[in-house]
Amino acid sequence: MFGGVLWVAFTLFFSFPSLGLADFSATQSLVKNIRVGHSPEYVRVVFDLEQQADYAHQRLANPDRATITIQDVVLGPEAQQAIVSTDIPHPMSIYSWKGDRVRVDLDLAVMGTFRILSLDKPYRLVIDLYDVSTQRAHGASKSGTSPKVLTEEQRRAEGDIRTIVIDPGHGGKDPGATVKKAKLEEKDLVLDIALRLRLIMENRSDATIYMTRETDVFVELEDRVALANEKKADLFISIHANAHSNSKVEGLEVYTFGVAEDERALAVAARENGISLEEIGDINEIAQLNSDLLMRRKVENSIDLAWLTREAMAKQLGAKYNLADLGVKTAPFYVLRHTAAPMAGILAEVAYLTNSKDRKRLASSKFRQQVAESIFVGISEYIPAYNKSQYVVSGE
């Protein structure tokens, strides 16, 4: 009944949501608005376009998802506001991509099929989402399978979040990203954020908190991992500030362990790992080999943690500071790779020290406090979601 209908069916696997906003540009065609509608059969998301636009779609792995890229457009003011205020369905994330495209990520863990309609009079791109599940990817299956039953001892071993390691990047002889004229070094900024986060968590949570460093000292990556593994941490939160050769690149992004999607993600991992791009390439290949059960659970949990943390940061920092959101990404970071499964781990690149607007934000103690607050919100939202998705105790 519709011309040009494209149906795509996918199996379920990992979740990988992300979101980001772009600055309005009068010289490019606009996505004017984004609207969401519901029917008994599907959820419909409508992109109102200023003029007809081409799109491309593909399926990506690690984690399993689909992407739809709308070419030669930017998000207009109403569309940007819609991303923040409209009830965008869980399987979908919308963000600016490379300055002249809008990208839509579909989380295949909580949906079955979708279709894309390119319409005119007026110009619209319509995406219908079918079989959208309300459960998290690691929760109950679509078939309604009951949760696994464990003993109380097993629940203690696998259920609760009790220990969290906060890892402020770099330190001592390793300054990380630096801007000499502004007298700013990544190692100092991220330590400040980490100390603020620890204080918040100690005052507002029951978890035991450890830090890989509390002062300006150099700590080897192996020792950071060793601490987390020795303490049998449930969560590993690594905090960094980003850098790029292009000073126009700005915004926050949250990483989980996995194969790098692009050269930029690979370059970020190489810089934080302290090795060359050639060496990180070898690690990237190894990352594809980690497919055992515990590693899969670690990856799934890490993606959930990254999504919730990214969402909290985007909401809080985006609203107050107009900080761009570059989404959730994967890359073979050493500290995320070698922390013991099933420990969930993320690496938050909170802003770009090489961008003038982000640098001004990072220099503000109020901004750093808000970064710590927003990371705490993400962790706080992850913990009950994680515990709910675990197992019921036998005898209950």
C-alpha cells in the first residue's frame, strides 16, 4: 500500500543507543521536526524534511544494531528540541553525524522489524518500528521465558552492585591532553571530576568506592586493572577528557569495550592506551575473539551502563551547557578489555580539551561538578535496572 517500502528483519542481540545534537546551519537542508506516533502494530517516527533527502542504511555488529543515515541535512531547532523533549522510543537514537548528516541508530535487542518510507507533499522520512519490547536487552525474552532461579549464595555472587572503582585517567608524568596556553591538563581535570564523583557516591549510595589514584601520581594501566580485579569490582568507571587534531570537534562520548567502529574511535583508544595506531590495530583484531559467556554478559552490562550514563550526561549537561552528545561507541581500551568479566566498565570522554567551547566548560568547577553529578545519575539508574534483570532467589 506504500510505494518504496523497505522491510528489514533482524535477530536480537546487544543494545547500543546513542544521541547527539548539531548546531543549526542556514546553509544546509533541515530536518525541521521529529514526531512520534503510536498504533497497535507499530511505533511511527516521522522526520519532517525541508526538502527531499537521500538516505542509506546498514547493519552493524558488536553490538548488533542498524543505522540509517539521512544525507546532506542538519537538525533544525525544533528537531533538536524534539530529541530532548519528545518520547523517542527506546530502540531509536538520533544524532548529528559528521556535520552534514543525521544518523539514526536502532537497538536490535528490543525490536523485531522496521520499515522506511520516503514520502513527499510534504517531504518526510518515516520509520516504523515493529515488535518493540519494553524489556531491557538482558531482561525477559520476547517469548516470556522466566528468569533463571539461583540460590541466595549465587544471588550474592551475581546479583548486587556493591563495589565500584573510579579511574581518573593519566596522572603524574602522563598529563594526557594538554593546552599549554590555557594551562590545562587532562590529568588534573579528570582527577577533580573523579574526586567529586567519589564524594557524591559516598554520601548518596551504599556502594564501596575505590579510586585508581587520588592524587597527581602516575599509575600504569596494568595496575589500574589489577586494583579493580583485586577488589572484585562490579563497575569500573574511567574518566577522561578528549582531544582531536580538528579543534572544531566537540562534545561528550561514552565508550565500552569492543571493536572500534571508525578511525577516530581507534585513535582515541590508542591515545588513552599509550600505544601506536598499529599496535591498537592488533588489539582491535583480538577484541573480536572475546565471545565467551562471561564476556558477553560484561559487554551487555557495559552497554547498558554506557547508555544510561550517556543519557544522564546528555540530559543534564546538554540542557545546562549545550554540550554536544556524540553518543555511545566501542573501542579496545586496555582498562576495559582487561578488567575481569562480568565487571561492567565504561570510559567517559566528558568533553574535548582541544575545542575552545568545551575547554571553557572543563575549566569551570561548576561544570565539573555537573559532570560528576550526571555520571552518578547514570550509575544510579543502572543499578536498579541491573538488579531487576538478574535472578529471583529460590524459595521466594
